[in-house]
Amino acid sequence: MRRTRLGRSAVEITELAFGAAAIGNLFTRVDPGQAAAAVDAAWDEGIRYFDTAPHYGLGLSEHRLGEALRSRPRDAYTVSTKAGRLLEPLTPAETAAHRGLSEGFAVPHTHGRRWDFSADGVRRSIEDSLGRLGLDRIDVVYLHDPDDHGEAAFREGYPALEKLRAEGLVGAIGAGMNQTAMLTRFLRETDVDAVLCAGRFTLLDHSALDELLPEALARGRGVVVGGVFSSGLLADPRPGATYDYEAAPAPVLHRALRIRAVAEAHGVPLRAAALHYPLAHPAVAGVLVGARSPDEVRDSAAQLRTPVPDELWDDLRSEGLL
């Protein structure tokens, strides 16, 4: 599988990355054996970049990913995690008082999440992640969703990452968000190696093309694209499908169905087109796809291997869909 270096760092990633939020029990529980099998399937398919975060399942994703990779040669794979939310233990009474999902994850409410982009908070977050992952270094760290904490992220969080990179505890640094404006600011005002842009460079949302991708290309920085299936709509466009974490509005669903029709006219599954579209941009180093089972991993790898003719993109443009 093709590998690309992130910015000016020495860190390389495969063009298809394993997103480990799902094995942190995103929305529903995942059996530990199935979680491990999903990581094994990713390895068998040639995936060597694995992304996680403390937020995912209150550390469960990091624990499971670290355990699944423990027997693999450390220099053979790349792991990214994130900083910005600290996990703090709750009392048994506080845990018992909570019911349902923990911010979208089907895990016991044993900890609370506290936003913290301070220098001390970022360092503590990474030290905690190292313990959960069972690693002595982390290849990539992203500041995680600093949308409402921009001042702290730029003033304290980012300089802390720079120091950790200089110490060799972290290989590459950046920010990961669901918006482009602040990511573009990170590219312009800091020395990040890469940014993780979720949901803003897909067949349905091209907003990263306005400023983010040109800025990254001009500055030689890497971009990892997440959310290529638009929360599920581009995997299976149907009434009730989700888009941007909510039920897809009728006009967006109609657009997705039109895109699918064009893709299928060329013998290309919509999922394959959704994966290939961001990878065609020279600033994009890789795409991040979440998976909770071996079958989902193998399907993503199969879509990546599916040839997509240039005529498909031409037809989408001629119909005003790109």
C-alpha cells in the first residue's frame, strides 16, 4: 500500500488508515475479540496507520489498539492519538448516576472528559495515552477539536506539542477538526506537520478546496482526510441515513443518490468513489476509515483497490456534482 511522509517529518502513513473510534464502542458495543480481529485484518490488508484518541470510549480504543499491535514490530506501523480532553475518574456514585451512551460511546461512565489545551494538560494527556497504548513514543499527536478553545490551543497546546516533538516523544504534530478555518490557521501560523480534516473533503462537501488544501500544498504539509463516507450517507444513501452526524436532509440525500448513479454507470461502487476522490488531491496523504469488524476493513481495502476511471469524475463535473 502506498505510503506518504507527513509534511517535513520522518513519519510515514499508508494511504488507507484504520480509524479506531469504532473499537472503542462507538454507538454500540464491540466484542474484544472482534476488535482485535479488525486490527488484524487491517494489518493483513497492508494498513500500517492507526488512529485513536482518549475520547474514544474513555480510553478503551487506545487500550484495545495498543494490545492488538503489541506483537507487531514497532517500526513497522504508525499510531496517532489526540490531546485536548483529559479523562478524570468519577466516584462510584457518579458512575451509577449515568445511563446510556457516554458522549456517543457504549461504555460505563467511569470517567469524565475535561477540556484542557494547557501545556500541562497536553503533556499529561500524552503521558496517559502512552500508558494506555503501551508505547514509549507516539508517532503523531493532533490537538483534538479545539473549536471553542482556540486561544488556549494556539497559546499553550501547540507550543507544548512542539516541545514534545523536539524531545522525540512525538514524531509529528498537528490538529484534527471537523472544520477548515481553524485548520487553515494552524497551517499558516504554526509549524504543524499535518492536519486531520474530517468531513470537509468528500463527494458531498468540497469546502477544504477553498483554502485548506491549497495552503497545505503550498507549505508542504500533510492532510489526512476523515469522514469520507459523510457519516454513512456515502456508504449507503437511503432515507434515514446519517450525514454530518444527523439524519440526511432530503436535498443532500438526493445529491448522494445522483452521485451513486453516475458511479455505478461506470461500474464503480459509490464507496470506492468516495475513497478515491480525496486521494486524488496532491496535498492528501491518506484517508481515515473507521471499522468495527474484519469485514468492514476488508471492504474498505477492496474499494481502494477498485479502479476508478477519469471519465467518472468528468461526468460528475458535467452534472454539477463536483
